[in-house]
Amino acid sequence: MSEKNRSMEDTKVTSPLREIVQPFIDLVHAPRALWGVNLAYTLEGLSYFGILTYLAMYFSDYVFQGIKHADVWSHNMVMILTAGIAISMVLLGFVPDKIGVRRALILSFFLLFVGRFFISGSHSLFGFEPSGLWSPLHLTIMFGIIIILIGYGMYQPAAYAAVRQFTTPKTASMGYAMLYALMNAGSSLVMLSFLLRDEKFLGLGIEGTFWVYTGITLVSLLSTHLILSKKTVEETIKRVKEETEKIEGEKSQDVEIKTEKTDTQLSAEKSYTNERLYIPITFWIIVIGLIATAMYKIPHPIDYIVSAIILLTPFILLILPQKIRRPTMKWIMEHPLANTRFFVFIFSLIPVQTLFTYNWLILPQYISRAYEGWVGEYFEVASNLNPILIFILVPIITAATVKVKVYNMMIWGTLVMSLSAFILAIDHTPLTLGLYILVMTIGEAMWSPRFLQYATEIAPEGKAGLYQGVAQLPWFLTKFLVPLLYSGWMLERYCPQNACTNPERMWFIFGLIAIISPAILIIGKNWLSKDVKVATPV
């Protein structure tokens, strides 16, 4: 074997290891400002998922103890937090652009601290006792959650905007990858929360553990204020600007690749234009159907108001003045949801994405109720294995499948992930639980990194960012619909407190829901994979 071939073979063998090690090497050389963002993001991952792990359980077993359908109501309360964050980011995402990322990060951490202060102190500090729905305890916690929503609406956009400002074109991908990786690393530490909660260790209970995570939020606030000083931010932006100008000045290649990409995008544009008229009507039908389902589950006057507004919107557009109606109709017709293939693709992923929501809605309560001994007693460990496995598996699987077709990876990844639920449909033992978490995480690592790549490649020229943003809509709907429609009810029916004897049926149903996604991707492969690159760029 020649020296060149041997070198290539060595590269292939060591690439997964290099993929894992390289982000840490890059992090060491990152500017101080990026260190500040990454440190706070790691701590925030720990604080957010630490509280989220216990929140449904805290509502069910304490705040709503003794009331009818406590599990259902508890999941609805968690839905306000998880789905509300997506809405909040849409409404407040402009703030970092207006006041700057440093101020936005500091303000958001202050609000996150205040919100968690009210959640932690609702009983231990204010002395409110549990007395069901809309009690002072319940309302105080919900007030804290609303404050958190406002903070998160600014925090997430500010963090990503900071990475954009503090990195060059060469280091940008590393910056975003590190942000994602460190969030998972921080959230994986939640598995050690039993050391805080359990009486055999510190014995703080759930409320005491909430206080610890509130304190960590305060550390995030202080570290952001100290590390991201005005001087540090200004110097970093200046340095990045100089390096970027140098890189741009040296660019003089990849003309053929750029032309090929333009041809692909033009093809997508043509398809997009031809198909755009079919989707708005379909979209309205789906939205109205979802609202009608929600009204059936939990009737409330506001549901009828929202439904009426949605039904009347097409007619309202017809009576608007022409100066308003024409640009509005143009915006609707040119929106990514008017691209038939893109629309079908992103909404086909909702069934498999439901498995993500179970990580905080179902797993903690399911494990604590269904498993005896160490596994059930320290449920935090198993219910938080996914982030650390993702941190390890994503770079390995990405490196190993770099030449596999993007769409094929979507099919295989969603199939593996959906089949994982059927493992728990066999039996609830530590072995099946461990296999479920491992297989689900492998499936996630296979398809999640390819998701935004598909959204980017199918987008017409100049609309990649818009398509990536809209691609998050099904994830929001998943966080909204799963707790609203069935997760609490399923837990209450198949795995109630002190009587979780047959949870296998619940997971069988979850598996049937999830497997709809790969089924749609397989059936529509020839159509949905059109205009998508053969493989991930090496």
C-alpha cells in the first residue's frame, strides 16, 4: 500500500475520534467572548432540563395532588413552558438585534432567574400550600413560567446571534456545533440530580433541587456579565471582522460547485412555483382539524374564538383594501409552507418527533412508577441518558455516514427511532429501558443532523434561512399537541401512580404513532427527495 493510500485509510479510521476531539481543540482557541456564551449555555442546559425533568411530576404529585386528572393537567402546564418558548422566540427574537447580544443575554438571564425564583419559592418561601387548580401555589408557579418564557424569547436568539458575531466563516460551524454539544453536555448532568433530591444524599427534595438550579441561573447571569464585558465584546467583534475580511479577500475558487448549487435551487424554485397554490388550503384544513380536536378534549370559549378567526381569515383577506391584500396574498403564496414537498416533509416528521417530548413528559414519571429498586428510585439517571449519548454518537455517526444519501439517512434514522418504542412494548425491565434509550438515540443521531440540511437544499435561492426557521414549526406543534391531546391521559390510563402494572400498551401505541413518519418518507421517496443532493458534502 502506498504512503498516500495508507494516509487516506488512517484518516478514515481516525475521523470519528477526530470529530469528537476537534470541537474541544477549537474551543480552547475560541475568543473569550465565545467562551462566555458557551459557559452560560452549558449552565442553562443544566438549569432548564433540570427543572423540566421534575416539573410534570411536581405538578402531578404535589401541586395538583388529589384532584381529578392530575396527570393531564400537569402535562398541560408543562406544555405552556415548552411550547410557549417557541412562540416567545418568534415574538421577541428581534430584541438582540435592537439592544445588542450582550444586553439581551444579561436581561434574559435576569428574567430566567426571577422566573425560577418564583417557581422555587412558591411553597418554601411564600408558604403557599397545594389546593388544586388556580390556587395561589399554582398561579405563582405559572407566573414564574411566564417570566421564563419572556426571558427565553430573548435568550435563544441572543445566544445564536452572539455565535454569529463572535466567529468567522471558518469557525462558524464549530461555534454552532459547540453550542449544541455543550447544551447536551450540560443537560446530561441532570442525571446526577438524585444526589440533590434523594434523602439518602443531600435530601433537598424537588423544591430544594429547584433552588439549586435557580442558583445556577444566577451564576450564568454573573458569568455573562463578567466575561462578556463591553470591552471584550468590542475587541472580539473587531478581531472577527478583520479575520473575515482576510478570508473574503482570499476567496477565488469553487465556481463549479456554486453553479451546480444554483441549478439545483432553480429547479427547486420552479417546482416551488408550480406547487405553491395547493398548500394554503391544505394548511388551513390541518390547522382547523387540530383546533377542533383540542376543543373536543378541553372545551373552552377561547377555542371557538380562535377557530372562528382561522375560518374567517381567507374571507377577511378578500375584503381588505387592494394595497394590503396584494402583498399579503403574495407573502402567503411565497411562504415556505406553500412549497408542497417541503410542507409534506416537515409535517411528516411530527409523529416521530413525539418521542422527543416523552423525554420530559413521560419518562421521569414512567420510570419512577414502573420500575422498582435503583432504576425507579433514581429515575433521573435513565431519563437523562439521551443528551450524553447524543453528545457522543452524533459526531461518530455523522463521520461514518458522511457519504450516505441525505434522504436515505432521514428514512433509516426515523425508522430506527420509531422502532425503539416497541422495545418498551415488550416489557418494562432495566434491559428494555436501556435498549430503548440507546436505539432511540442512535435513530436521533442518524436523522436530526440531516433535517436542516434537507430544509436548506430544497429551499429556493435566497430563502434557506426562512426555510430553516419554518422547519421548526412541526417541533412547536409537537410540544403543543402531545401534552394537550394525549400524553397525560395515556400516563393516567396505563401507568397511574402506585398502579403502573401494564405500561407496555402505552408504548405500543406510542410506537404506532411514531412509525407513521418513516412510512410517509418511504412512500413519498421519489417525490420528496427530488432536488436534494446525493450525499452530505465531505
